[in-house]
Amino acid sequence: MRIRARGVLILDATRPLPSPLSTGLRGRCPRCGEGHMFNGFLTFAPSCDACDLDYSGFNSGDGPAFFVMSIVGTLVVGLALWLEITYEPPIWVHALVAGTLAIGLSLAIIRPLKGVLAALQFANKAEQGRFR
Ligand SMILES: [Zn+2]
């Protein structure tokens, strides 16, 4: 199967899908690797602007938030412990450093994580469970 858009070959079923990790981290379409997955910061676009893949079935749920909390929490708590043991700074330094890092890292990694989870959902054909 080959899909063309505007005369350009964008999907060739004889080739494997692009890596879900690569497309998800870049926020690109998990089928063609070219179109944009996001319409806003965390909002999925209705469909791929290159191959028209419908994104309405994508639902990463709380997955990205869980991974962000786990990763950022581990890093920030570890850094706060190291900072306290090494320098024993006043509490306002902890609040400033930990607050800035927690917010900044969370905003930096939530979109790529959401993209990876959606791309993995597409690659593994995951969907809502149903009773027959
Ligand atoms: Zn696409």
C-alpha cells in the first residue's frame, strides 16, 4: 500500500514504520514521520497534515504525567539531598532551586513523553478494551 499526498509519496507499506521513539520525541506523525502530531502545546491535531492519519483515537491518559512526576521527582529530590548534604543552604535556596527545576523540567519533557506514548500506542495498535 502506498499513500500519496499532493503527488508526493509519504507512506510505503513495504517500508517499516518510523521508530515510535524518534517520531514521538520530535512530535511527528507515527505513520509517516513527517506531519505534526500536536496542534498546541499538549493538544493532538485532528489528523496528520501529511498523510491524514486520524489522531482522534490517540489517548495517552495519565501516562505522560506519571512519567514526568517519576522522573522529575527523582531528579529534584536527589539534587535537593545532594545540595543539603554538600552545602547546607538556607531553605529559600532549596525552594528556589527545587521549584524552578521541577516546573522547568516538567514543562520540558511532558510533550515529548506524550508524543512517545501516542506513537507507541499507534505502533502497537493499542486501543480501549471491549467486551464482546
Ligand atoms: Zn502522517
